[in-house]
Amino acid sequence: MLVASFPGLPGLGLPPAGGERRAGTDSHPEPLVNAMPFELARRRKRQLTGPTGYIVGLLKDLGVPRQMLYVRRLSENGSFWLRRINHLQVLEQARRLYRKQIARVHPDKRGGSLEQTIQLNNAWDKIERRFRKHGHELW
């Protein structure tokens, strides 16, 4: 038999909805096993996704070679910003590739696309901001 647990149902030990309390009931019901507050679960998920995979994805979308983004030892491939790679060289390569692609898809050119131009500009802006935030800037 399945029993749905709703706040305020008698016999379940849960407080009534709306913050009202009945006389003679425990004001703090026993916590559920392995339960976590919803806000904490949301914060925890946000920390796991992190910006590292995002910047690598943007660089791959621009066409930066994998050899520039990763090192041989897998244990050192954790955070992009802590990897022993030349970040300035990666940024220069990304800028070269961005300029090539923007020249090809610009709407003023024959066969150019405004949507692709907007996507490229947004991606380059995000990449440039992230690198600047971590102390790598091109002149």
C-alpha cells in the first residue's frame, strides 16, 4: 500500500501547511535519512559543474587543437587554469581562429550568416573575459 506524505496530515508527524502548529505535537519532526535541504543541493550542483568545462568547450568549438588544451598526465587535467600549459599561447591561437571564422561568416560577405556571426562574437567575448579574469590578456 502506497501512502503519500503531505504536510499537515494527521499521524505523520509533519506540521500543517501554512506554518500552523497543532497543540501537543513535536515542533521539529525527525529528519529524513540522507535528506538534504533543497537550497544546499542546488548550490552543491552549481559547484560541481564549474566554469572549467565551459571554457574548454568554447575553445574546442572555436577549433583550438586538443594538444594545446590538455597535458599528458590525466591527473593534471583537473582545472583548466591550473594545467601546465601556455595559456597565452592558447588565447592567441583562439584569437587567430576567431578572426579566420569571423571573416568567413560575416554577413557583409557573400554567403555570410548573421546568426553565426553573433554566436562567434558571443563565444569570443566569453573566452576573452575568462582569460582576462585569470590574468591573461592580449594587446
